[in-house]
Amino acid sequence: MKKIILIFLIFSITSCSILIKPKKLTDNEIKEKILANLSYFKNCKASGIINLSLKNFELKSNSLLRKKNKKLRIDIFSSGLLGLSPSPQAQILFDDSLNIFLPAKSILYVFKQDNKVNLNFDLQQIIKEYKNIEKTKTTCIISLHNTKLVFDKKFNLILIQYEKLKIILNNYRNNLPYILHIFQDEKEFANLIIDNWSFPELKDKIFRLNIPEDVEIIQSGNIRNINKE
């Protein structure tokens, strides 16, 4: 008799837990979870390996990504002899324009933004300004102006899209992405495999390229044509 009562109690408890539906989050609650998960991206530093294929230029090398508010910088290094004394092969800065400096060739490529493409890496501000969130079974989508952000079930950022420029983030661990894929016109031209994340206080001068006076400056249209020049 005791066994029958025990079985009945277990069945009742499990049945009730199945019938209780999870609380549906409001848009504001979703925003709070997204902003909490994106806190790492406001000011951060990430080191790893980058694979770059741009025009006729291919490269696999060590890289360092640094981000502060709206500014994003990626430095690509040669390994040097036996991995010692690495020297910069390329310096990439996203600011009011996309700047790619190749020290060995003394060339600076400048891709201007236009009215149709406005790179803005202050993702927290974009999310705060947006009022409604589009929800599917597996994602949450935030679109503002020409920026589209997609988040997975755990509210981790998995896609940043600016018209034809697209960044896919995956291989998450502890709410941090460890692989970034960068596409232009659906063609992947770079991927970054991150080994380590850190969160130091970054100074503004880091986001200024030290360009020699004799450097050749090539104005390369706009960002949408980055892989077509």
C-alpha cells in the first residue's frame, strides 16, 4: 500500500512539473539578458590565430583584437624567427572608416562608410534604442537602421550583419565566442580563432594607427566593395 501511495505521489509531482509552462520573458527581460551576455564586448582584448583571404592576399598568423566602445582594432603579426620578436604584418581599424595598414608595403587602404553602411560596434547602444524584438523558436533578432543582430536561445550573439558584411560568432564557452567568421557578399574572407580573452582598461591611443608620412594611401571606394577592388 505504501509503495502505491509513493508511486502516486511521484507521478503527481512529475505530472505537475510537466504541465507548468516556463515563464515567457518580456522584451525588456530579454534585453537585460542580452546586455548581460554582451558585457564582455564593450571593452575587451582577444588573442588568437587569424586566417585572412582578401583579394589576392592570403595569410595565416597570430592576431590581437581590441575593442573599446565603438572602436575595434585587429593587429596581425608575423611569427618572427622561432616565434620571437613578432612584427606587425597588418593593422586593421574600424572607426569612422575601415583602415587597413600594411607596414611592409607602406600602404594604407581606406574604405569609407557611406549613407547605406554605418559600422557601429557599440552593440549595447543599438539594443537599448531598439523597442521591439523579433522572436523565433530558436533566435531573437534585433534590427536597427542597417544593423541586424541575432541571438540564440541562451541570448548569446551569433550574427552581426551590416548589409553585405556579416560576422558569425560561434563555439561559445562561458558566454564568450571563440571563433569568428567574417563574410562579404556571402564569401568568407577572414576567420579568427581565439585562444584567450581578457578585459583590461584600454587607452584611446591604442585606437590610433601610427602611419609614416611617406605611406601610400589608397582610397578604395566604400565598405561594401571591400573584396571587389
